[in-house]
Amino acid sequence: GAVVSQHPSWVICKSGTSVKIECRSLDFQATTMFWYRQFPKQSLMLMATSNEGSKATYEQGVEKDKFLINHASLTLSTLTVTSAHPEDSSFYICSAGSLNTEAFFGQGTRLTVV
Amino acid sequence: SQQGEEDPQALSIQEGENATMNCSYKTSINNLQWYRQNSGRGLVHLILIRSNEREKHSGRLRVTLDTSKKSSSLLITASRAADTASYFCATEGRAAGNKLTFGGGTRVLVKP
């Protein structure tokens, strides 16, 4: 199956700094990618839809100025958590896929803000 | 917001036993998908069942879909310790803009 690679797998950063997470589709072109957030022992909550060449679409309650998404090419979407705070600590996962087919997920990024 | 409710939330069984988990949803769907997640990892696709299908099999996995009841079940037969993971259903439908909406998940522990 298709492969989506997410990097880094974990990151620890100081409060107030920004962190960038990359999501790459390795063997297919993805015009749309999705970013999710997952708290411990909870389900995935969709944060935003990343659209190649245009602005991301954010879900209700997700601050677009805090979670910057860039989808500059058909194989790369990035999520930047700006001015991170401890409450931003979470597991972030990206996915890519087409309508009515399976989605391919990255390995996830564990963000810890200290 | 989550479309699906899964039950049970947690399941503990012995190796060799079958594990069944259920997923209910609220709006009409194009398809329903089941995923597996090992602790701290990404999700792995298991089975996709379309709204016009009633049952699908893949190895030791069996998925059913009842659109009249808006529910689905995942059965894992002859479970193994390696099946220990969280299992999520996800629906794709027009009401959610064709984006995947995940259920709460079922944490399965298979004891050797």
C-alpha cells in the first residue's frame, strides 16, 4: 500500500517556541492531506484539511494562527505549532487518501512542550 | 465531532478467543472503515466496507454493516497476543464533507 512518512516521531520543545511537523506521501501524489490530534486513550480529532496550492480548511475550534499548515507540493504538508504551550502537548497524526478509499496514516508525532 | 460510538471501550480476552467490537454512527455514509493503532503509533487500515455492502472478510477479520441500524461490527477470530491494540471505526459521508470521522475506539488486550 501507499506510504505516508511523518517526521519527527517525537519532539520536546520549550514553551513559547515553534515546532514543525512534516508529512510526506512517498509513492503517490496527495492533493489533500489531513491533520489529526489525539490525546491519550482518546480518539483522533480532525484539526484541518491541507489542500495543495491553497489555504487549509480548519475545523471548528482550531486556531489557524496557532496551527499553521502549508501544503506547497503534492507530496509534502507541514504543520507548525506556533508559540507552543504545555497544553499543546499531544500526539499529532497526518493522513492522505482519496475519496471512498482507505486513508494512509503517518507514524504520528509525539509533541511534549515543557 | 465524533460521529461514531464504539463499544465496548475496552476488551480483555485470552489468546484464541474471538473479539467483537461494535460501532454506531448517526448520519448516512459512503463507507465505513476499521483501523488498528498500536500504542503511540499511526493507524493501519484493516477493512473498508461500502454502504451497499453487508459483510467483508480479510483473513481473521470479519466486518458487518447494517445501514438500517447505522451500525457495524468487527470480529477478530482466534485472537493472538499481537492483536493487542486499539481499534477505531471511521465513517466517510457527505454530511462530514467526505472527511473521515472516527469513533471513540475499543482497546483490546489479548492475554497470552
